[in-house]
Amino acid sequence: MLAVRMLVADFDYHLPEELIAQAPLSDRSASRMLLVDRKSGRWEDRMFRELPQHLGDGDCLVLNNSKVFPARLYGHRAGFRGKVEVFLVRPLDGEGKTWLALVHPGRKMRSGERVIAGEGIEVEVLGRREHGERIVRLICEGDVYAALDRHGNVPLPPYIHRPDRPEDRERYQTVFARERGSVAAPTAGLHFTPEVVAQCRAAGARVAEVTLHVGLGTFQPLHSEVVEQASLHPEWFSVTEDSATVMRAAARLLAVGTTAARTLETAARRGGLREMRGETDLFIYPGFQFQAVGALLTNFHLPRSSLLMLVCAFAGRELILAAYEHAAREGYRFYSYGDCMLVL
């Protein structure tokens, strides 16, 4: 008997272009929140500010404290005038000199070529990977990240159809971001203000932080039409003993974002919630048995994405796709700078 395979196309939905948020709200915590109950299969239209009302003693809010850095460089090929974009994904050495990157236009960029990305900073192409990624070397004097702060751009996702602005450096960052390393924001955390975090604590919830540096494993499209045949790029994660102690004492872990959820489920499968660090390529899709996450706060995700599949794994594909249809009908704002969903 042949096993039934899931298709990536099974996780598709229609979204009007005008619902893709192009800029953040002036108040982080003013977002709408679709409350989804897995047991009843129902949802309610709420506001993110109401999140503390759904927390109490025994709950633990798990935040991803990864910090976005200016990962996008613009320049031109040495000896040419054409514009080139180099999108740094993750460092491949301890000094931050050698990187996995995406280069556009990629076909013209061959090994040995250089991109002039600013005064005192160049990018040399060293090699090519399977799906078009490049291995590159940053050439600059002094600290690499200081150079990126000067010359890099905020890596807004491609569905935001505008250049990054100075205010994006602060707004495309959570208020609890501390550990530099992400090339995209853990967007469920963007709704929080220090006041909302304090209100969650006042409601009785504990707060713990984990780190997962967002990279290709989170945002790159899947390279297979069959879900079970797809895989994710590895991303670096870390759990401290202090956070693990807080989480082990909790009755329910509320993961803020799919990155926090993947970190928790990775840890659960590697000996439980304890101090650890390393890389994870954990791919969560329907049929997955959650061992750590008890509730999930998440933004609305792209069709056919691994992030949408994770949410469907947690609450059921039919329920989540129906909730997405409702959100679209009601004019919710979608994606990175959009509204959120609380799944209980």
C-alpha cells in the first residue's frame, strides 16, 4: 500500500496584494490578533494587547532574542557599473569574513569576481552552492559588523515593495533583541513592548529567552513539490541553562514565533529542555508530534511556506487555512509587519 504524500500545493491560499503590510504600525502593540482554539475549532477577532489576559500562573512566554543585522549590501562588479545585491545569510567562520550569501544577479557573478559595496568594503565570490547560494569573502579593515552597520541595509523581505528606511533599523527588530545573527526578524516578537511583557509577568507568566538566528531555513522556499521530500537549511540556535530552568518549571510553554517553536522542539528531541547550542534543520509539518510547545503566537505566513506548515502541524491544516480565509476577509494585515494569531 502506497503511503499518502502531502503536496506543498496543499498549503496554498489566495491573498489580495493590498493585505500585505508595507510598513509597521506606529504602535507595536496595536496589532489585531486572531485567537484560534484548537479544541473547539473556533476563532475570535481580538487585539494583541489582550495577550496577557490569556496567560496565568504556570505559563512561560518563550521569546527569540536574536537580533537582525544589516545583511543586505548593494554595490557594483569591479570594472562594471551594473548594480549587484549581496545578501549575507550566515557566517562560515568565527571572524565573520567568509559567508554563505545570495547574490543578484547571480548568473554573471563567477568565482574570483568582486563587488564594490562601499568605501573600504568589498565582497569576493569564492564559490557556488547547490541552489545558487554563493560562498563569499568580505574584505574590509577593522570589525566586519561595524562595516556592515555603516554600509549594509536592513534586510526587509521582498514582499515589502519599498527601500528600507532609517526607522526600519529600530522597527524591524524586537524590543528584546540581543544576540546578533538574524537576516530576518522573528516577526511574532515585533508586537511586544516592554509594557506588554511586564503585563504578561503581572498575569503570572514567567518569561524565558532562546536564540535562533533566522536564515535560509526559515524564509527560503521549499525545493520540492512533495512535503516529505523537502528539507530546511540549518540555522544556529542556543538555549541557556537559566532559560531552561524556567521553562522546565512551566506547565505550558507559549512559543512566540515559529523560530522559538522550532528551538523548543529541537531541544525536546535532543535530551529535553537544558543548556545546549548547535544547528537545527528541524522541519515541522502535519503529522509532527509536539513535545514542548503548548501554545503559539505567530504572524500570518506565506503560502506554501515551511512556516505555514508548522502552524498547520500545531493546529490542523483545515482549521488554519479556514482561519486564514477569515483573516483575509476581515482585512487583517499579513506577513512581517502585519497582524498576528494566537493558537491555544
